[in-house]
Amino acid sequence: MGETGICWDNSPAESFWSTFKHEHCYRHVYATKTELVAAIGKWIRFCRSVRRHSAVGMLSPRQLRAVTPNGCRNPSQAPVRRSG
């Protein structure tokens, strides 16, 4: 983490919430806070398994895990397991 006021520290979270708002939240109306919380949980599960990501060649996380070891885009980036 960087110094106070450095915007890049929080960029992954900001990107996630921006995407959530534009792709889901602005298209729905929630009558209660409970509905909103449930929608957020559903969206997170969707992003972690089904939603395609441009950074990995438009593969979903599920597809990426199926074609590469440990979900790494490049097999050379896969973590090395050490026995001991």
C-alpha cells in the first residue's frame, strides 16, 4: 500500500463497484436493503464464476481454471509448490 491519498491503492475495489453499478445496479430497483444485499452477493458469485473478463481473453473464471493450472493465464506464472 502507498501513502494516504494515493488513488491506485483502492483501484481494484473501485473498478469492481463501478462495474457492478453500471452492469447491474442501475438496471434494477430494490425495494429493501435485504434485496440489495442479496443482489450484491449474487453479483459477486456471478463475477467469480460466469462473467467473462477482457484481461484473460474473454474467458470466464470457470473457463480459465479449466484450461490453465491454478487459474494462471500463463502456465509459467503458476505458483511453485515446494515439498518439505
